[in-house]
Amino acid sequence: MTTTPVPPTDRSAVRTLLRLWPFVRPVRTRLFAAAFVAVLASCVALVIPLVLKWMVDGPVAGRDPAGVWLGALYLLLLGLAEALLFGLRRWLVARPLSRVEAEMRAALYRRLQRLPVAFHDRWPSGQLLSRGTTDLMLLRMFLAFPLTFLLVNGVTILVGVIIMLVQDWSLGLVILGPAVPVVITCSVFEKKYADIARRAQDQVGDLTTVVEESVLGIRIIKGFGRHRSQARAFRELSGTLRGTELRKARLLASIWAVIVTLPELAVGAALVVGAVQVADGRLSAGTLVAFLSTALALRWPIESIGFLLAMSQEAATATERYFEVMDEEPETDGARPLVPEKPTPKADGARPPVPKADGARPPTPKADHARAPVPGGGERGLRFHGVRFRYPDADPDSPPVLDGVDLHIRPGESLALVGATGSGKTTLTALVPRLHEVTSGRITLDGTDITALPREELRALVAVAFEEPTLFSATVGENVLMGAGPDASEADLSRALAIARADFAHALPQGTATQVGEQGLSLSGGQRQRLALARAVVGRPRFLVLDDPLSALDVHTEAAVEAALRRVLADTTALIVAHRPSTVLLADRVALLSGGRITAVGTHHELLRTNAEYAHLMSGAGEDDDR
């Protein structure tokens, strides 16, 4: 099921397609030249019936072989001119339109990189892929053919009708008879086809999502023997898409039936009326031949109306889908307007009152926001000031994930964040590099509000390692050095691999130049996690945010990594999400997150003695309860 926005019902295809103009404008000269050449070629084709009239009424009627050969030469030259002009048109549009497609794809990719994580949480990846591939291909085809030929065929029909009316107005009126029903049919068709084209393109995105998930999750599918259910889901979506495409085909066939049949009937009627007039001597045979030749020359421009309208509607839908992504608000470096905060309890490093063993929490003092540091002030380290957070798509009446978090991590200090599953630990860590924006409150680094820092500068200061490590289809070295600046050296890479105990990279077939494959699935979970940890520390960040970075490691490897990490943490301000006592012991202090708030801060041993909830979590029973 698609999660993309529902298009407006009053959409104008012309207004939608006009949004392509900024991309088309740089190549407009060649496109206009191509349109002019195509119009010229069509007008050349309309001269051929006039040459036929001259031949029939002149050399043929006068039995002049030389004149017939001369007329044949004229027809050959006109045919060659028409072919060369259409070839020139194609040459004029090929290069610029490939450039337009490439620039639109690049713009879409840039926008996807700048859109917030909340956007990517909402949108299926298959929908985004289909917009960057199928939809842009449709737009290139539209700019190359329908856009030009809607103009060319319109001019051709107009000039052709004028020629026919000049030759014989009565026959011209017979030919124009079907014009009204054809126009009405096209207007009805346009609306219906727009709706079904949108549905088909959304279904292509859904199908792409299923294929991508099946490829990335092939180990799960095979491991649980779910290939039949996945194949069934694919067949159902594929069948739905097939049904939609068949409805499109039936709709297109119906308009073609009208557009082709009515003009053919009109040509037949004109032939009968014209033959009668020729027999009565009121019309020359050459004029009738020229008239019918002109009418037949207009067959393709008229019959192509349905095809061109269909492609135009698909292009309008593709444009709409493209700009649904481009219109999303990207991340900005401007300061976020603060929302008035509710008073929240304070836990800025001093140990708050300890909850009783039965879980009842005693009252806590109100946060003293008046004493909070001014951005750019003197208080150093990482600090959360009354931070509240609710996901953008959450029910406004639902409780926030984080509610009044006050926490101070001093410079050079490492603090472990502990809490039950679903308590908001990962969400809290995602707020530091601004992967999500706080709902209210603020976060400061060395006294500076993070919203006052450009994102690029903020993310150079803060390195992150997530619980689920993501590796790219690149070499081991390239994956690790993503966490460093452009001047990083092999020495930095070797140091980071040593800290993360990822020395296995040197034993790979090409060492650190080995391609790890898509998602790094050619490596074990522990190897991927160690490379992600190396990526976090390679740039020697001032602030380090680690989300349970050792969860996939065995006991011996974990101990070795912890020993190396202690040296790194001695020079770094670090926030570490921890679930196991071994990870907690890496930190100088521990903060307990419960109910969206920091309810206790202290050393591991202090909290084991004084806080029943913390002791319960560290005993492993808490995780068992959650499961």
C-alpha cells in the first residue's frame, strides 16, 4: 500500500508540466529549433498534395511524360527534405534532453540527501527509486516527442484544414464534421486517464519496494522459508499493476476507436461527395486528388492525439510525483524557533532523589531554565536543556517520547545511557546530530545551541555509530574514511581499525581495498559493527555518540575493543547507549532514562546500590520482561 501524498483532484496537467521549465530553460534554444524544424517538415509534407494536383490536372491530363517525370522528381525531393528535417529534429533534442534528465535526477538525489530522517521514515524506498528512474524516463520521452508533436500536429491540422477549405469549402465542411465529438471525447479521456496513470505509477513504486526488500532481506526469506509468501505478495502486486495497465490500454483503445473511426467516415463521405462533383464537372480530378491526399496526410496527426494525450498525462503524473519529493522541506541551518517549554525536572549531573523500590518516584525539583547557559557561553560539554520530543506524525494528544530531559556530560567525560527497551535512548542520541529536531528545549555543545551551528559543522563535531551498522557498496577503507575529513590518511585508517579491533580488514583478499558488497552483507554482524565503530572514531571527533556499539561482538572481542575505546574516550565527550554492564563500565557515569525523563545519574556501582530499576535492568530481567 502506497504512503505517498494523495494528488489534488483539481490538478491541471498544463500547470503541472510548466514546473519543468526551470530544467528545460537552459536548453530551450535547441528545443524551440527542433519544434520549428518539425513544423517545417510537416508543412513540406502538406506541399506534396499540391504537387499531385498539378500533376493530375497538368502533365497527366495533357499526356506529358516529361511533366510527369518532373513531378515525380519534385515529390522525391520533398520526401527527402521531410526525412532530413525530421532527422535534424531528433539530433537537436537528443543531447539536451539527456542533460535535462540527468540534471533532474541529480537534483532529486541532492534533495533526498538534504531531507530529514523523518521524511525517509515515512516514504518507502521503492517509491523514491521509481521517481528517480521510471518517472524521469517518462519525462524525457515527453519532452522528446509529445511536447513537440502536440505543437507540430496542431499546426499541421490547422494548415491542412485551411488548404482543404481553399480547395473546396463544401468538402472541407464534410471533413470538419467529426471535430466536435472528437474534442468532447478527448476532454473526457484526459480526466480518466490522469487518474489511472497516477494509480499505475504509484503501483510501480510499491512493486519496486517489494523487490528491493526481497533482495536486501534474502537471508531472512531463505532462513525462514518464506519464499512462497514473498512470491505470493509479489504476484498480487504484479497482478494489480497488470490490471491497472490493462485498464489504461482499454481506455486508450476506446479513444483511438473514436479518433480513428470518425475521421475515416468523414474521408469516405468526402470521397463520395467529391466523386459526384467531379462527375458533374464542378470539381477537377486534380483538386479531388489533392484534397483527399491532404486529408490522408492529416490522418496521423489526428490519430496520434489520443497517444499524445496519454503520454502527456503520464508525464504530468510523473512531474507531480517528482515534485512531491522536491517540495518537501529540507534540513536547514537556521535556528529552530523554540516552543514554550513545560517545566521539567532537572538532572544535570547531581544525583536526584532515588525512586523507591516499589517504583514510586518522589517529586523532583523544577528545572531552573533561568540559569541555563546562553548559546556561546562558558559551560562546556554536551548538555540537554529541558528537551522534549514527539515524532512529527504522532498523535498530538499522545505522550512525548522524551519529556523534559536535563542532562550534562562534561568535557572529556563519557556517560552511559541506560533504559528499558522503547524508553527513547536511540531517539535521544539521534537528536544530537539533528537527525531529528527537538520539539522544545535545546541541546548545546560547549555552550552553543546546536541549531545555531551549520549542519555540516555540527556533524563534523559529532560522530555517531548506530546499533544497526550500515555499510555501502564500496571498499572497506572508503566506508571507514566516510567519518573523516578529506585530508585523512592511511595512518588514520589504520588507527581507527586498530581501535575498533577491525584488523580482519587487512586479511581480506584486497585488504582495505576490498569491496564489502551491498549493505556489507558479505561480512558478519560483528565485523560490520566494528567497521561502523572505526568510522565513528577515525575523525577524532570532539563529541561521540554510540548507540550500543558492541552488541554484536563476542565476549573476547568486546573486551579488546573496550580496552582500546577507553583510550579514545579519555579525550572525547561521549554519550553511549548501553544494555550490558560491560559496556556501562566504559563510562565515567551512568544516566537512567525512564518514562521519557532522566530519573537517576551516578556511577554504575552507586546506581546498583541505590536504584532498584537500574539494578533490575542490569540483572538482565528487564530485557527478559520486555521480550
